[in-house]
Amino acid sequence: MRAVVYKLLVECVVILQRKNLGLLLSVSLLATWGAVLLAVRLYWMGNKPPSFSNSDNPAADSPSFLTRTLTFLYLPAANMWLLLCPDTLSFDWSMDALPLLRTYTDWRNLHTIAFYVGFLLLALVGLQDLTKVRESNGKVHVSNGKLNTNGHSNHLTPEHASTESLGPVKSVENGTKNHSVLRTPLPTTENIAVFSLGLLSIPFLPATNLFFYVGFVIAERVLYIPSMGFCLLVAVGLRSLYVRLRSRLSRTMVLYCSAGLVVLYGIKTVLRNQDWNNEELLYRSGIAVNPAKGKPDPSTPIPHPVVEDPGY
């Protein structure tokens, strides 16, 4: 059994080296430069991790391993919810803006499980070969731009179009040419899904507190680049749904729902921009999310009014 597994691993490595040698070199180069930059950063910081205030990241300062684990596993789910439904926003998520998860019975653990299961399923669906046409009562072969079905008709949807065939595709059934269809040189759904997942997850990894502690629990600014990948995933999902639907009414509903999402998020953006007109409005908008910011700091002395001497 071990010999079989080892042989399969060796074959996979050989295939990857042959087909994706350029990709492996690029990834290796990026990883090397990333390690060098990280080493330089640690050197300038005195070879020790940065220190943060207890109020900035309460979970990192918690003595309970269970609390830290449950809270840090929940943070990606909370950030994903900010992308899905950006209704509650704040410029400051410190202190008790996000209560810590201290027990297994906390209902927010269900959000954590749903997030990781959904993300895993999305990755599996996105990574599968969508350009591969399954056999159905006959063998299907695509070679040199010709589609052979051995006597059985086969139709390729635009979702399975490949970027490799820029010319016409000839359909041959038992040696008889029937029609020619021009393919649009668009990237495959698989490639877009993989790129979107990478753009969504990789820039967010340093802010998860899973590898090292950072100076915040939630920070909306770290979602700028991941939001691009999220928008691409939404677009890919809507396009796939539009392609699979056959009725005109269903496709119209998809278009109207997409337009409705754009309008709703646009209105939310305009309303949120008004909170950033000045510091006072921004501070007031965050009090509802983080009430502790609206309370005076007991360590700060309260200034007393100065009464001037009237001079008599």
C-alpha cells in the first residue's frame, strides 16, 4: 500500500514538473522573496514580535487556549459575513466590539463550521476540471479543434469553452462534418474560480491571527483586496447560473437580481461615505458597534473649568 501511494506521489510530482514548471518557478521565487522580506522585517524589529495593547486584540491576551482557538477560527467567518452583508461597519473593532468565544456551546461556532465547510466545497467545485466532458453513451474526444462523438451528438456550452482553441471547432460524427462553431477566447470558469479563491484567501491569511498575532481582531481595511476575489466569485457564480438556466424568465430574474445587488451595495457605499466626512461623524457611527468607545477613559483626568479672578 505504501509503495502504491509513493508511486502515485512521484507520478504527480513528475506531471507537475513537466506541465507547470514555469508556475512552480514563479511560486518558488515569490516564496523566497517573501521569506527574505519577513526576515528583514524581523531584524529591524529587534528579532522579536511586535507588542500590542490588550484592548486592540483581547483574544490574543486571553489565557485560555480554548478561547483563543475558537475566537481566531471564528474571525474568518465574521469577515466573510462583512463581505456578504456589510450592514454593520465600524472604524474600530477593538475592546469588546466582538465578544470572545469562550465555550463550545456558543452559537457562533455554527457560523465557523458553516464557513469552513462551505469554503471547502467551493474550493472542490472550483478546482474540478470543468472542461472535461463526461462520457455519455459513447466516447468523447477533443483533438486539434475537432469534436468526435462516435455517432452520438454532443453539445458544449459556453461554460466549457477553452482558451486554447481560438479557431473554429469542427464537429465530426462518423467521418461526416456537420457544422463549424467559433469559440470565444475567454478564460475557463475553473481558472477564474481558482484565481478568485486565491485573491480572496491569500491576502487575508496574515490578518487571521492563526499564524501570528496582529494588532486587531477585525479590520475592514484588510478586506479591500479579498473583496476583489469575492466579487469575481459572485460574478462567476451568476454567469454559471445564467448559462445553466434555459428559460428566458429565469435568466431575466438572474439579471434583475444582479442589478438589484449592485444598486443596494451602491446605496450602502454612498451612505457609508457620509460617515467619513469628518472625525466626529465617524466616531459617532462606531459607538453603536463598539459602545466602550463612547465611555470616558477612567485613567484620563477630567479637565475642570478655570474660573478667572474678577479682580475685586
